Amino acid sequence: MNRISRKFQSLKAQNRKALIIYLTAGYPSLEETQRLVLKAEEAGADLIELGVPFSDPIADGPTIQYASQKALEKGATLEKILRLVHRLRRRTEIPLILMSYLNPIHRMGYEVFSCSAARCGVDGLIIPDLIPEESGPIRKHTVKNGLSLILLTAPTTPSSRRHWIDKQSRGFVYAVSVAGVTGARKDISSDAIGFLKDMNRGAKNPIALGFGISKPEHIRRFGRYVQGFIIGSAIINRLRAKEPITGFIKGFRRRLDAFRP
């Protein structure tokens, strides 16, 4: 049981839900990313996703595309991000998850990457363009090194495949709220409730909902069906506007803790 599983177990015992904050590693800079991780934890984040910038982020909308491009322009690489995690591990035990497209990991090599990530203190891995049925080659190395390979499922995923993905995932299942890309949204269709209800039937893993999460209304609408919420673009938008993120995280944390089904 690594930090991710222990965190969800601890939150369940407290009848609390996980707040997962996404940051693009290297935006505004790698040094600032380190500071933001610690600030987010202090404000109430339970887990942190660090996005590995990539030139063709097919699952991401304009907000995270912008942050990724700026991070790449400043020289952010997978190797530098692993060193960032290593530095963070001297100051925090918060679960750290890398969200990376497959290409940078494939280029480094699955075995080398998995060993390096575990040694630096990474706990989990999300690969948006990884086809779960084709995850065997990297899975054997993540399992060997104690990394949680977190898989994604969506409203368009057939029910039988959703439950198969749940069985294959480790740490939690990333439930995508919409058939689309990342980005803060004014509204998320209540159609997602049926998808989440189905996911909960016999679920092995906690379910965390992401893509478009940004408002307290999302907690009220979906809170009873998930064990955590993932916030990304709403955080990046604040960084881009040079606004502090701690107040937003604290506010969301308060509302999350106040939620009762």
C-alpha cells in the first residue's frame, strides 16, 4: 500500500473526500512548481498531480495546453521533473502523481522510468493516451516498483469495460466527467450521474472525478458518487492571471468537508 492508497484509506476513516490538485510541472517555472505544491498541501490538498508538459497534449484543453507550452519553452523535461519530485520528498509526504503522455515515458524506457520515478518518490502515474488493454509492457514495471497505474474511464466507456478498467487500475480510478478535453466549465451535465452510479456498482477502487471541476455546485451534484475531486484548469487559470491559489483551494476544501450526502 503506497501513499495514494493510505491517503484514501485515511480519508475514508474520517468520512472525508480527497481533494486532488493538478499543476503543470514547470509552469510558471520548476522552482515555482515546488513552492506551489507545498502551498497547495498547506491549503488542504490531499494529493498532487504533476503534469509532464508535452507538445501534443490531446486530452487537454487550451488552459493546460498553454501551461504545457510555456513549461516546454522554459526547458521542463521528464528528467528535471523527477528531480523536482526528489527535492519535494525532502519536505513533504503528500502523494505525488505524474500525469504524462506515453511518448516521454517510452523514450526514457519503461523500466528506467519506473525505477527512477519510484526512487525519486513518485507514487502514481496517469497516462491519458495509454490504451488500458495495451498497458501490459509498462504495467509490469510499475507493479515491480510500487507505482500505482491509474486508469481513466468516461461516460462513453461501455459498462463492462468500465468495470474491467476498475479492476486493472491501482490507487483510484480517474472518472472523466465529459466526453471532451480538460478545462474549467460553467456546467457539467447531470448525465454523468448515471455513469458514476454504474461505476460504483462493485467498485474495487475509489473514484475521483476530473475534467471541468471548478465550483461548489459540482460537489453538491456529484459528491455522493465519488471519493475525490480533481481540479486542474481552474488552478492554472488563476496562476495565469497571477492570482493566489491558496484561497481557492481552502474554499473548495471547506465545502468538500461540509458536504453530506
